[in-house]
Amino acid sequence: MYLVLEYTAPSDFNDKLKIQLNRDENVLRYMFTKLDKHAVAYNTRKKGNYDAEPKTAEA
């Protein structure tokens, strides 16, 4: 199963999340990607939120 999750969090959150994912035997692989402002705007438009202000991505 694949899961794509877009979130905004403090910068140290990814490190804490990586530790938890490494401990979980059910998680085989994971990948984090930081979105730039253009990717965030594209995702906002694609979701149909044309009136929403694109937010800056924060890892």
C-alpha cells in the first residue's frame, strides 16, 4: 500500500517521524520530499481549492 501525505510541521518533526518509522516493523520503506512553493501551488490547484492561498511548505 502506498500513502501520500502532505503536511506542515516544525523542522525537527521529520527526524522524529523517521525514528518512529524505522521502529515500526510494518513499514518497509518511506520517503520524504520537501515541496517548493510551486509544487504546493500546483497541488492546491489540482485539489480544486482555487480560492485557497497556497501555503509555503515547511519540513
